[in-house]
Amino acid sequence: MSLIEHRGERPVVPPSAYVAPSAVLCGRVILGERARILHNAVLTAEDGEIRLGADVVVMEHALVRGRRDHPAMIGDAVLVGPHAHVNGATLHDEVFVATGASLFPGSVAGAGSELRVNSVLHVNSALPPGTVVPIAWIAAGDPARLFSPAEHEDLWAIQETMDFPGTVYGVPRGTPMREIMARQSRHYGDHAHDRMLSTDRML
């Protein structure tokens, strides 16, 4: 495994947890008891934190990202499936995140909810407990409404009010891509100062 100090913050891995040799924990990533982080999963706390509860499994190639205003908070007994993307989201206990599902900053998945294959929980959206988002569908709003991929215009009416560019990039809608990417380049440039930690001590 790769344990990386980022902006002075280090991962915390309890003895009961397992982190695969090819997985990456970067920054303030706090694993719960019996957490399982499988091959090529990346948990990166950019300038916020990631906190996992007990008995959480993060499967192969999943990405979990913590942010300053939107930490990634994952409750107990949660599955984050292969190639899933949990970005600045809160997942309550017993949430199921299937292969390729995406949760965006400020979103909340209520206890016992399911995001099925390639589904999306949009920025600042709240999925009520026990809700199932079907394969490739999108949940948006607070409380979230469910949209099929064919319902783009209806989805946009909700999505436009959710402030994706402000939430994710800290800029108003319409900001030129060149400006957004210059900001992103500076932000991620801080990784040049990261420090690899010894894996023979669980921090």
C-alpha cells in the first residue's frame, strides 16, 4: 500500500483494517475497524478528510475524495463498488454503491439506500433512506427525484439550481474552462510536496 502525507495530514489505519498493496491512502484518511481497501482503490483527502466506519469495503479501482467544504464521510457496513466515484459525499450506514456509480460533492445517501450500476447522485442532493437509484439513472434535488437518462430536460431544470460549478470548482456558472483548469492545476500541484510514509508502521 501507499500511505502518503499530504498538506501535513496522514492516513490512520487501525490494526484490524486491510489495505491492499496497490491501494493508495493520501492525506487525512481515517479507516474504521475492519475496513477493507482493495487493489488499486484510491482514497485521497485533498484538503478535507475521508472517514470510514466499521466493516466498510472499498473495491478495486474505486475513488473516494475528501474536500475542504465537503469531506467524504462513510458510515458502517457500506460497500463502495469497483470503479465507483465518491467525491465529497456523505454515505450513511448500510449504503450500497454499485460498480461505476458516482456521488458528487455535498450529496447525501440515506441509510440503506442503493445506487445501482453507473447511477449518479448529483451535487447537493439528498437521497432519502432506503431509496434505490436504478441502473444508469440520476438522482438530483433535496429530497432527490429520480430521472432516467432520457429525461435530460426535466433533470436540467433541477440540476441547474444545484450549483455544480460553485460546489465543485468554487466558481460561478459560465467561468471559462481555462480559468477553472488554471485553478485546478494550482490546487493539485500541492501533491508535488507529498511525502511517502513507511508502511511498516500503521499510522
